[in-house]
Amino acid sequence: MTMIKSVTALAIAGVLAQDAPAKEANVQTPAPVIHLLENLDESDGYGWCIDTVGRGYAEYLHAHSCKPQGGDVQFAFEASSERIRSVAFPGKCVVSLPQGARTEFGLADCNSNDQAQRFTYDSETLSLHHAPNPAHCIAVGKVSRPAGPFMSRDLTWTDCHSSNPQLRSWIIKN
């Protein structure tokens, strides 16, 4: 009987955790910035931003704790050109990388003819879509890991209709 009570208590706790109100991020990064609406488990409450892997310029991107001082976590969305531009690295844009690359997103020279650099934003769902394939949205991975004094997660494509909105709801501050 005790085992049944314990399993029931765990099941109820799991339901309550899913129903608990989400905690919005306390993003201190100056605009322009693109950050996840939810803080998830970011330990300092800074939220999650698009970021270059490592310090400074890198060809690969991931999600990272938003840095209060800005820098390589600052990106601007340009609806007219359907580009996500790096603020820290002028002339560089977010690009969807081919399968088999180290990460799913990178930085490349901005190129108006490159379909892999085209994105749209749905302000109702807060989703960043791949313009050539609007069923795909940019999301953060489910697992966090330490990244020096901060935290990081994978940055990945997800199905916009069936994925967890907490992992793919972005706020754009240009």
C-alpha cells in the first residue's frame, strides 16, 4: 500500500509540475536580442539567448544564458530580409546547417540568395520559422549543461505544431 501511495504522490507531483505557471526570463541583455520567453532552468534567471559556441566569434551556434553585458548573444531579426543578423559580428547571419554538421545552426556571411538564411517570425505563437519550410521552428534542446559561469543548450529545429511551446517561444527585441 505504501508503494502505491508513493507512486500516486509522484504522479500527482508530475502533473502539478506540468501545470505550474511558467517563469519568464529576467533578460538583462541590451537590445537587439532574441531570447526564449521562458527561463526554464537557467540558474541565474537570465533566460536563454542565441549565442556563438565558445567565446567570441564561432561558426556554430547554440542557446546560452543571456549575458547582461550583451556581446555575442545579441542578434537582430530583420523581417524585410528574413535574416537573423549578428550584432557582434557585422556581416554575419544565422544559417541552418546541413545534416551531419556539428550543430544545426551556424554563422555565415550574409547572403540574400541563401535559402538556409531565411527565417520568419510568428508573433502569435512567438515562433521563429524556417522560411522555406514553415513547419520547422527554432527551439532549444531539452537538456541544460554548464558553460563556464553560465549554462547552455543545443539550438535545434523542431516541428512547430507538436513540440513544447516553452522550448520554441522567442521574444524579439530589436
